[in-house]
Amino acid sequence: MKKVYVVIALVIAFTYVFAAEITEVKIGAGWEMTGPIAGFGQMSWDGVKLAMKLRPTVRIGGKDVPVKVVLLDNKGDKAEAANVVKRLIDVEKVVAILGPCTSSCALAAGAIAEQKQVAMVVNTATNPLVTQNRRFIFRACFIDPMQGELLAKFAWENLKSKNVAIMVDVAQDYVVGLANYFKKKFAQLGGKFFEEYYNTGDQDFTAQLTDALSRNPDTIFLPGYYSEIALICKQARELGFKGNFLAGDGADAPELIQIGGKFVEGLFYTTYFHQDADLSPATKPFVEAYVKEYNRRPDAFGALAFDAYNLVLDAIERAQSLDPVAIRDAIAATKDFQGVGGAITFPEGSGDPIKPAVINTVKNGQFTLMTVVRP
């Protein structure tokens, strides 16, 4: 019996020593803060800044320990995304990583995080390859097979589309993947489609659109990012296109409306969040706090970055450890975490949560909720 008491005493003593030695918890963040899709990174960082303000500490060993988030800019570049993760782990000694936003950067960054065995939680990278065969990579969003099928069904059933032009940015893994999932489902439903191609940063789409409109599409599907989507919509309307515009979550940035103006009116797109959607008990308090902090509507990228931050802190508290492997195991064991973008549960052996999707439209210069689709 004395041995039992000794063991208990040692455990308690170790816990207090452990807690006393911890003065700070460092988490890394690698986002697209500059470059062609900087809006995504800036919105994500705003979400984390609010999360840090509302939850600045994590409780370990009975002690509230300050949390520091080290932000580095991956510039929307794959090679830089990998370098950012190396620096965060090797130099900054972070215990977990948030981001990137995009699938191309997340694929490159994830390879490093997996190799070094540090958990990475992406907020909005939807390509299924991001987490495939990787134990340390998780996400707070849905994946493109679900999004692509949902968009195809919406095009067929709601827009009554029969012939769709798909504008594909061949430089982005996310865009190519989402287009493929859309095509597969749309063909199963009986629809026809054809593709036009461009590269990130292109400004003039006249040649592609002239060819596309000669084939009489009733809908143009834009699985790309907001800058190119806005320009394509503008140029398509100027060339006389009267049909529907449909996009994925890459459209969900204020810059879409700033660049596209009246030309993006009526565009439909899928995303992860809308302030008017009843996604979880955490949604309304988040919206109120965000509006108070920033005096503007919250966005999907900030909302899911907010969730990713809190998900990591929740895992650290359950693990009662700063060992990256223990934190990874706690994230993997997450069940019914009430995020502002919906509840998060990771199925066994998967870093992909089963999440609801939101369908929005642009109406009178505002992102307007249409419906929530629950799996």
C-alpha cells in the first residue's frame, strides 16, 4: 500500500514541477498573408487573433499558461509553405501548427509536418490528398468530394443546368480536384460539360470565354479563387453571357464583390460558414464577438481558423502535455467538438471531420445565406 502512495505522490509532484516549468505554449501559423490569395490568410489570422483574445491561455497541470501564436507568411507558394513549417518546428519549437488555407500549400507543408511528427490543422484546405495517408494532418472543413457532388446536384436540380462550362486553374491542386469531383457527379446525373483552362494570376480570359460561349453553356462553373472568379464573371457578362455562375469555397472573400461588383450578382457558391446559419451553439456568440471586434460580418476562413485554434487548445488540455505526438493523439480522439462552423468529430483513422456545408449567393452586394446542407 505504501508503494501506491509513493507512486501517487511522485505523479502529483511531477505534475506540479511540469506545470511550474511551462511558461508559454507556442503554436505555429503558416498562412497566405501576401500574394494572389492574401485575403484568405488575412481573414484566417483575424479569426485567430479573436480566438487568442477570448482564450489567451491553456490550462495544464492546474495552471493557466499563456498561448503564443507565431505567424509566418507562406506567400501562397508551395515551396515557401514547406519552408515555413520547417522554421516553425525547428526554430520556433512550436507544438502544433495552424494552416495553410489552400490545398497546394497544405500538401507541401503537410509533408514536412508529417515527417517531423507535429500536428497540423488546416482550416480550409479541402483536397482529400491533404490528409490522405497522413497521421498528423487534420482539417476543420469538409473535403472536395462532398463539395463537388453538392455543387453538381445544385447545378442539376436547382439551376436546371444541362451544359456547363468549367473554368479550370491548372496551377492549383484544389481547383483541378474540385472540378474533377463536380464532373464525375454531374455526368452521373446526365449533364454535359466542357473545360477551359487558365493559370493563377491571369487577367484576360477573353479567348477562353469566347470559345466557351460558342458552345452555349447555361452555367459557368468556377472552382477557382476569388480574384480570377470576379474577373471571369465580369468578362463573361461583357461578352453577353446570360446564364448562371457557380463556384466553390474559393469564392468566399470580400474581394470577390470588391473586384466583381455588379457582375458577380447572383453567383452561387458553397462554403463552410455564414453568420445567419445555425451551425452549432457556438455560432451566435462567435458572430457577436467578431462583429464587436471588427465591425464587419465574420467570414468562413476566419471562423474555421477560430475553430482550428480552439481545437488545438482543447487537445492540449485533454493531453495535459506539450509533446507533439500526445497532442496529435488528442486531436485524433476529438468527439463532438462544438466549433462555430459546426460540430467536429474525427472518425477513427481519419483527419477529415464530417461537416455541414453552406450554400450562399451574392445578392445586392452581400453574401446571402441560401441553405445549410447537413451530411
